[in-house]
Amino acid sequence: MKKIIYILSLIAIGSIYSCSEKKQKYNNEPSNFFFKVPGTDIGITTSKVPGAQFYVVFAKDSVLPSDTVDYIKYETGEMCNIQLIFDPQNNNTIYIRETEYLKELRFGNYDFQVLRKSDFFSRFFKCHHIKKDSLILKYPFIFVGMFPSTYGIYIIEHEPIFKWLKEGDIYGGW
């Protein structure tokens, strides 16, 4: 019985150590992810970097934040939820839901429109005709949501189709 307890203790200590090693390794390296917004010519590169910073960079191709590209800088946090709307009929405007985690906007090629939460949802969503507490994305808009803390990214098109583009994990998606 003592051997079993001893072995289980070693396994528990080993797994705690390996988890902390994994978390340490992931927190020291930037992590980037690129995708195209369907129905538009807009590409998005997300970059999660040490120091609780998360960048959303807008360009046709994969690029990192710099003074020559448009980007939004967020502070990561457990409650941080990035919500963007794209209009395929107007590729130059990007609608952003206001949040306390939004720290910086750098734009030149695109027009960023930061909207209060109530304005954001009333403008781009309508109430479900059966489930009154559910919202449906209006046509032709495209919704992109991001969770910087877990590095999860999803998209909803007007059909409505929900699709994960990047599924993060408890280590922050690193």
C-alpha cells in the first residue's frame, strides 16, 4: 500500500512539474495565426505576445504589428472578448465592439469604427423570431470573435454558420 501511495505521489509531482514547464515554455514565445475573412479581401494576423498583449493586424497577407500596418492592440485577460464585424460590401470599414481591454488603434488603410456594446449588437444582429433571447447576425455581415486568454478564434456568417478557426487551450493557445 505504501508503494502505491509513493508511486501515485511521484506521478502527481511529475505531472505538476511537466505542466509548469509547458506553461513556462509557451509564455516565453510569441504566437501568431493568420486567416482570411470570408467574402472579403481582408487578412487578419493575430499575435499573442508575452506581457499580456494581443494584436489583431489587418492586411492582405500575414504580417506582424508595425508602423506601416493597421492593427488593434488588446490587453489579454480572462474576460477579454474581441468582437469584430465585417461587411463584404464595404471592405474598408471594420466595426469593433468597445471593451476595456482595447488599448490602442493604429489605422490608415482601414476605417475602424469602435461601437458601444448596445450599438454594436442592435446594428448587426436581430432577435430570433422563436427564441427571443437569441440573436441572429444580419445579412451580409460576418462576425469574428476572439478569446485572447485561450487564443480561440471563431467566425459566424449570416447563414448562421459557426466555425472555429483556432481552438485555444488552458495554456493560452500557445
